[in-house]
Amino acid sequence: MGLATYFRSIKDAIATIGEGMAITASHMVRKPFTIEYPDRLPDGVRIQDTLPFRYRGILEVDLEICTACLACERACPIDCIVIEAEKDKAAGGLVMTRFDIDMAKCMYCGLCSEPCPTGSIHHTPEFEGADYSLESLVRRFVRAPTVAYRPKKAGETDPVIKPILDRGMRYLAEFAKGGES
Amino acid sequence: MSLAGFEVEVQRSKDDGGVVTEDMTLSMGPQHPSTHGVLRFVIRADGEVMKEAIPDIGYLHRSIEKIAEKVGWHGFIPYTDRVDYVAAMFCNHGWSFACEQLAGIEVPKRAEYCRVIADELCRIHSHLLSVGSMAMDIGAFTPFTHAIREREYLNDLFEELCGARLTFHYMRIGGVGWDLPTGWIDKLSHFLDRFEPLVDEYDRLISFNKIFVERLAGVAPVTAEEAIDFNLVGPNLRASGVRYDVRKDEPYSVYPELEFDVPIGTGEKGIVGDCFDRYIVRMREMRESCRILRQCITQIPDGPVIAKVPRNLKPPAGDVYVRLESARGDMGWYVVSDGTAFPHRCKIRTGSFSAISIVPKISRNLMIADLIAVIASLDLVAPEIDR
Amino acid sequence: MAMDAAGVHARLREKFGDVVGPLEASGRNASATIVPARIAEVGEFLKTDPALRFDCLSNLSGVDYPKQGHIQIVYHLFSYPHRHAFVLRVNAPRDNPQVATVSGVWSHADWQEREAFDLLGVTFDGHPDLRRILMPEDWPGHPLRKDFVEPESYHGIPTSRESLLKA
Amino acid sequence: MADLVQSLFAEATWVHYLVVALLFGAIVVFGLVLPIAGITTWVERRIMGRMQSRIGPNRVGPAGFLQWLADGIKNMLKEDIVPTAADGPLFRFAPYVVMVGFVGTFAVLPFTSALIIADLNVGILYVTAVTALVVVGILMAGWASNNKWSLLGGIRSAAQIVSYEIPAGLSIFPIVMLTGSLSMQEIIKLQGWAPWSWNLFANPFAFVAFFIFFVSALAEGNRTPFDLPEAESELVAGFATEYSGMRNLLFFMAEWGNLYVIGAIVTTLFLGGWQIPFTFESKVVQHLLEFATFFLKAYGVGVLVPIWLRWTLPRIRVDQMMSMCWKYLVPIAFVNLIGTAAWMIWSPVWLQVVTRMVLVVSAAAATMMFAHRVVYHLEYAKLTRAHLLFNPLATTRSPG
């Protein structure tokens, strides 16, 4: 090791360490990047409301517009959706007796909400899913046997269902439309 | 935990004074702070100097290749996210690419651009974690958080693009699942404007710091021949001075339309192929990714983002091997179809798997602290090794 | 000088004769089937021949074909100097699959063969360190075989849990 | 202290001495050492947070100030685990040895012109001797844990501390030569309040000696870039791997407290100690100001700068640490020693005055350059005013 190298390495060390210290010092006056979730957000803001529309959180089913077509059940790669529906002439179509989603198994891939014709099954921005038991992670949507929704040719007019269907269709519009044969 | 298969021969040596010394066997991992997931090394060391380090893998084996045979062509895409969760886009891309090759599906141009944008963002995403955790393993904590901060911004972008921050499930067979959201391109270019100076800042903060350079330069060099023999890929291969990039040399997607350089290791601080080269190649690749992204922003055409693909896809019988440049290098997907709705076999050859197999060779006579640098510089990601 | 698949195949045929099967497919996936016991020699030749120079074993995968009664080992080769690729296939009988090791030719094959041994039960003759790599040492069977049945439990730990969706 | 006891008790026996000594020790430990070490943890974590674009502890008390108390209470309530295979007595005893090595130095720290427990005439020698106890404790901890990572940490620490004692000691000599005394108070009294009358700027050799002493002290205090004994990414937690609860806390308290001790010694030797420019009628005001001066100097140099360094620099490797000591610090320290002697003998008075001024001016210039770099980095990152924040205690960022 020559004397020149010896002093150059001392000089290098001082210069680069000084440079690094200048950068860390400059960070002392920069704003922190942290969002203090959940309790120190600006007033009236829920973090869920700031998430994008496509956010894939906990699954939700709007039974009002579910057609019981079982497309989601078929699409699910891990079979975490179970739907039971029977033809019932008296009630006027399909009657759903069961629509369960095992959120403990769900991997939030979004494959179920893609083929849904009405946007009934969709991801919400909710992500806080911790619970005390596995059983309570199963979401059972059908409380009492429900008649499946039947799309109307002329468009929906029911004031209750209309906004739900509009939201569903808007959700569907986000997906890229490929072939469905 | 048994040491089956890892019986390290205890070597006793006698020096002239008649003192008998024994080698020390250390088990590093699977819960060691710097083994990046659950890796384990059995180290035979003489004091601080290692005589050998034997990797023990399989702690994160989730049998993804077996799952592929059970879930069908479309259903496997979310699983590919888990192959390498640090750079999930590439696995999405690899699987979709392989299936498209098998089934002969033409991907729309805009979808290819969407894929490249997602890929390159993901490359930055992954390299940030790599260089950040490398700095942390060397002992500097601050650069890591700076890298994570930028990564957070990217996560927000991904979240808006595909609804998830880690397991993207963005690509589909035949295209991508979602078109770019409105205003997303502006956010992306804002990110690039903000990110490029911060890469320089990161360089000044840590890359050329004397201590950092001293720790990495000349440590565990891999020659070009060794790298090819052990099939090192991507940044690890390029650091050894081999100018090979799948994006350039066997172009796929729209990479031929894009202009970028392939940085290689030059041994600027030590020997070609040492830890520092592997590190600095990643830093430079991030800049190249920014360049590619800027070109994509201006060149992206309009049009559909997914082709017509039957929901019940049954590719004709046959096999295909596709390669694409993931963040950890040339990722190979060997997919065999037997003409049914389920893949017959899917083999994923990942960069980390070959990278870890070279560790016993290059870690001889290094110090324990150097092993940390070697692991970090090879950018080993445990899920990708075990799959 | 990059060589197309037909050229590579012709050169192999010239050297090894019937050990090398006919050329299948074309382009990047062009392949030839090799006799299991001779794969190491073929590999050595492919690596050292100056016109071929396949210095990189890009991938080694095992595929179980129960109907055909064999396990196929697929070698994807790549040449960095010439930038060309070729695929070798080796068929080994399912009940006692034995293939010569190529770990002496390409170091990468060492771990890849261990993986094939672990997951498919293919024995690579002459492999220096053939033991399980991903699965535990005492795991029964080879998971990637089509007839593999997952055990109910492993050391008293159940391998699956009952579905919460059972009616 | 003997005077104090005699003035309190007419007929002082050894019992009185013992009781007063113990009381005094308790006051020092609980009134000074614990709060200093504790508050330093909070300061460090806050500063670290800001340097890393984070906030740092902010839940317990205003701006998280009481976090150190919460941590202390938590650690005291935690289970005290002694591994079965460990050497029990040694394992339990080790943290106390480390604590003794660190608290012992407080006996000779001159907080003001009068507030000093014992103004030993070999004060600075005493400090170097007592701090060496720390290495015994760490080595004990490393060995008794019966864990290979701990042992590696302990051995690293022993090698490190013993090696760095040498440049540290050699850098004290120039000051001892300049002042002609080993007593802490004497060394301070021979300096003035103004920077140009500090030992730091006395001659170029003392100036270099300051940096060598500082680096060596960092190494002795196991601080980054020399935190090899507990290198968390290599040795899990080094010698402290097997420790939990209060015993673990004792190690860390010693580490943080040691920072302050380093600062106090550097202040005494190089930075003019408690010297203030004015004298006051009131003894109380005088001593308070002196104490504040000393405390701030010591805290700034000994705590804030090492924290800043720690969150900037990576860790060096064990062989590099040794080569740095023996190839760089020791030779330069010897040059300093000889240089100071030569300077004292041959330099004319005018040269001494000019050199002092040149050194002060160049130090100021270096500070200015540094400040310029800081501003440059802020501008380079293209941050708008909205990204800057000058209130270090404010915490919230709006999401999105």
C-alpha cells in the first residue's frame, strides 16, 4: 500500500461519510411518510375511503342483484364459495338457500368477481378481517331463502335495486373485457 | 431439527504447540435476521472464517408446481403471485406467456405495453427491496427505509392498477385484467420524476460510501464461466460481465420497440463479479427501467387489453418452455399440456434457485459477515427458491 | 455462430448415431430423445464441441407420463457464446427410473437433479450428493408423480383441515 | 466527599461514610444515569425516525417522550429467562459488571467547577481503567450464554475494545502533555470558554487526536459503524442474544449511557468542559449554567453525533475494524504524540496563535460547506415546500 493510497482512502472515507451525513441531516427537515393508521387520520377520514376503487378487500355479495348463475363458484380456484340454489316455480325462479364464502381460505384474487354478470359479488375496500375463530370467518350471505335476481330487458326501474345494480355494473366496467365463450 | 444430510465433519487440528482446535458448526437460520425468509445455512467455521456454508432449503416449499396440476389454466394465475412474492408480476407474465404460446393466443398491443409497464415497475419494486435489504444486512438501516418509502409509492400505484399491493394477479392469459386507470399515467410519470433524483441520493448515501464499498468490493467474485456453469441469471450473471438480457437477446413482448441499455459489472471497485458489482448492476437497472417506463408512457397505443380467450381453456397437447427476464433474471416456465382443462406439468426455473446453489462454492474462506453480503447480493428470495 | 436445431441434431446424430432419437418439433422447442444411460456423454459433447458450445443447462425438469409408462427428463440447453438453444429428452421407466447424471457437465444440474429426485423419484446414477432437497428427509413418496397420494398426517400434524363450508 | 460527611456528622464512623456513599451512588444512578440513558433511547428513536422518513415513538406521553419509561417498566415486568445450558451465576452477573464499568466513570465526571464526586489526580487514567470493565462483562455474557452467536459477539467485543484502548489512550496523551495534568478538573481549568481556547484547536495534532479519540471511543462503546459485538444482521444479537427483560435492558442502558460518558470525556479533554464566559454572584446560577454548558456539549458530541453516524453508516467487518485500528488510528496517534511534543518545544508563540485561528476558521468553513451540502440535497430531491417540515414534534401526514 503506497502512501498516496493510504491518504486517499482516508480522504475517501471522510468525504463519503460526510456526504451520507449530509443526506441524513437533510432528512431531518423532510416530512415523514407515515400514515398513522388507524387513530390519527385527519378528521372524518377512514383509511378505507382513501383506497382505490379496484382495491381487493373482503368479498361482499349484494344478494338483491345476484342471479345465482354460479359463475363465481366455478371460477374460484380454491373452492371457497358455495352456492345452493333450487328452481322453484312458485317463487318465480331460482331460490338461493345458501351463499357462503370462506374468507379464511379466500386469497383475494378477484377471479370470482370477474365473470359475475351483475357485479353482485365484489371486493370491498374493507381489509380488517381479524377474528377469534375460523368459523366466524365464513361469511354466510343467505339468511332466509332468497329469490335470485332476474335481469330485465328494459332496464332496472326498482328504486331500491337500481343504485345497487348501477354500482355493480360500474364495478364490472373496471375489468378488461375479454372473450367469454 | 436433525442435521440429516448435513453431517459436518468436525475437524480437529493440532498446531505445533500441541493445542487441539475444533471447528465450530453454526446453524444460521431458518430464523436468522438476514436470511431473507426461511433459509438455513449450516456453517463450518474456524472462528470468524467459514470453511463451508451448506444451504438447506425447503422451509418455504408450498408445492406450487403440484397445485398447478390441480387448479386449471386460469385459476393458477393467482398462485403464480406466490412463487416470487417480491416480484409477482413476472410470474404472472411468465405463466400467461407460456399459456399463450401453448394455446396460440395473440395478445393485443396495448396489453403488451401494460404488461411491460407493470413488469418494469415491478423490477424497480423488487430491486428496491434488494438493494435496501442489502444495505440493511451490511448494517445501514436508513437506506433500507428510504428504499421502502419509494416502494410504498409503487405499492400505491399497483393498488390503483390492480387492487393489490403484493399479490397482484394483474395479468390474465391473453392480456391483462384491468386497463390502466384514468390519470394513472400521470401518477406514474410523477413517480418517475420524483424517483430518479432519489436514486442518485441513494447512491450518494450508501452505494459509494467507503465502508459499504469496502465490505462488498472483492468479496465472493464469480467468474463468467462459473456463473454460466451454475446458471446464474439476470443481474447476478450480468455482474460477472456477461452481457445477456432476455429482453434484449431473445426479445418477447414489446421489448424490441423499446430502447435501453444492459448494465454489466465492470469490477470498478474490486474484481468483476464481486458483491459490489451485483449490487451496482441492480442500481443501474432501476435507472434503465425508468427509461423504459418513460418510453412506454409515450408509446402506449389504444385498443383492447385482453384477447378473446375461452373461459374453459384447453390448450392443445404439447409443451413449451418460455423465458423472460424477471427481477431475479431469466425465469423459465416449462409447461406441459395434455389437452385437458388442467396443466399436465408446470416447472418453474427461478433465478434464486440457481443462485443459492453457488453459495457453497463462493463462500469458502469468507467471513461470516461476508456470507450475509453474499446472500444479499445474490438477491435470494426464499419463496422463489422453494416454490 | 448460431446453429439451428436441425444442424445441432445432425451433428449429434453424426457423433452418436442411434443414441439420439429423431428431431421433434422445431425452433426453440426442437428436441431429440436420448438413451438414458448415454445422456452424460451427449451432454459432455454438446458442451465441449466448439460448434455447439452449450455451456448452460437452462432448465432440467421431470415430467411423469403414467399413460406412456415413463418419466421424462427434459434438458433445456442454451449456449451463451452462440445464442442457440436445444432440448434433450430422456425417457426412464416409471417403476425404476434411472438416468445418468449430468452434474459433472453442468454444475447447475446438481441441484436440479436433486429436485427431480426429490419430487419424482428419478435416480441419477453417479450424482455426488443425491438426497432430498425440498421435502423433508422422511417424506413418503414423490409428490409430483401423478399417482402420489398425500398422507393424512405428517409426524402427527394433519396435512389438511376440514372445509368450513361443509353443509 | 469526606468533607461532606464530616460536616454532616460530628463523629463520623465508617458506617456514616458507607451510608452516605451508598445514598450518593443511588442518587447518581437513579437521578442521573437512568434518565440520561432512558431519554437517550427516546431521542435516538425520534431522530432515527426522522432520518428514515418515519415518525418514531409517538404514543406514550407528549411526542412519545415517556416511551423510555414504558419500555423500562415493560422490561422489568418481563420474565427473566436463564437458558438451561447457560452458566447461571456468570450469566446473571454479567450485566452488573457492564453496569459497574459504566456507572463507575460518573465518579470523576466534572459536571461543574464544584460538582464532581471525586476529583482524582489520576482522573483520566481512572476512566480508561474503569471502562475496561465493560469488556469483562460482555465477554462473560457471551461465554455464559452458551450460544455460539453470543460467544462470537463476546470475542469480537474483547478484540475490539482491547485494540481500541490503544489509540484512545494515545490520543489522551497529547492533551495530558499540553495541560500537564491527569485530573479532569485541571484539564478543564486550563482551557477557556471560547472555541479558540479549547484544546481541540491548540495545535494541529490535538485537532487530529480529537477525531482519533472520538472514533476509538465509538468503537469502545460498540456503536455503529463498530457495533460488531451485537451486529443484528450477522450475529442475531451478539452477546445479548440470550438475554431478556431487565438484564437485556441493563446492557442497552449501559450502551446508551456510555454514549454520554464518551461525550463527557471528549468535552473535558477537547471542548473546554463547563467553562462559561461570565461569573455570577449566585453560586447556584453559576453552577447551573456550568452544568448546562457541560451537559449540552457532552450530549451533542457524545449522543447526537453518534446517533447521527449510526443511522447513516453501515457496519464494518471484523478484519477491517482491526486493520483500521492498527494501520490507521495507532500510527496516526503516535505521530500526534510526537508532533505535540515537538510543537510544545519548538513552536513560537505567534505560530501557536496563528494556528489556533486557522484551525478555528477552517473548522467553521467545513461546517459551512457541510450546511451547503445539506441544502443541496434538499434541492436535488426536488422537494416542494409541502414536503418540508420544520417542526420535529409534529406527527400527522394526510393519507392519499
